[in-house]
Amino acid sequence: MEQKEIELLKLLEKNGRMDNETISKMLDVPPVEVDEMIKNLEEEHTILGYSTLVDWSNVYEYEGVAALIDVKVTPVRGVGFDKIASRIYRFPEVKAVYLMSGAYDLSVSVEGKTMMEVSRFVSDKLSTLDTVLSTTTHFILKKYKHDGIIFDEGDDEDKRIMVTP
């Protein structure tokens, strides 16, 4: 992969809505070349999609719960963790699955409407899979930073309530 393509990917990763004219100036290449690079990267499945990062805490009346679930599994001979990971990521509640080093094998990101809905997913669907040995669920209480984006920067120290004697 060429250096300009790597620079392009870094720019798009930070801002997928950046227009090609701006990218062209930043990379010092013609806009046509930017179009071509993006098209090639999409065709090669290096760029897999474009998404929007939403701070759901700012959406009035939105109730939702996110959790990270550590999963210990028995790997299957010949396919390792791939088969169980594939079964897990097919559930609609699952937003991401990662193979991890450490005490647990997989980390699963899940979203639901309530804590009970996430709990039922873990007890009824995830923990019942034949190669799953154990799970540990961590409910996300607040997001501070995600994909390089800081949430609620207004919550700085200088804006906290100061208690005076």
C-alpha cells in the first residue's frame, strides 16, 4: 500500500465526511486521484463502510444500554476461535467481537434497550453456546472517548462545581 493511501485512510478514519477537494489539498494529489484511491480501497475491502458516531446521551428520551462481555471459550480444532466468533457476531444485539489476549478469549460489545434485555441475551443466547465456558458482563455507564472522539468536553475540571469553605 502506498503512503498516500495510508494518509487518505487516516484522514477518512477521523472524518468520513471530508470532501475529496479538501483531501486532495491535504495529500497534494489531484481530486481525480483521490476518487480513484477511495474506489480502489472500497473494492479491496480496506474501506468497509462509513458510519456516524452518535452521543446518544444527547438524544431526548433515548433509553439504551451498552455492555462489554468477556467470554472464555474452548477453541475448536482446525478453526480456533473463528467458528464461535462467527456464531456470536451474527446475533443482532452484538455490535462488535474481538479476539483478545489475557484471561478471556473474546470481547463482545452488545447493545439493548434495558439492562434486563442485555442480561437475557447473555443468559439465554451467549452462555448457552456449546463452546462458551464463562462470561463476565460489564455495563457501560458513561462514554468519555470513542474512536478518538471525546464526548462531553464541557465536563472539564474548570466547569465542575467548586466547593468553597
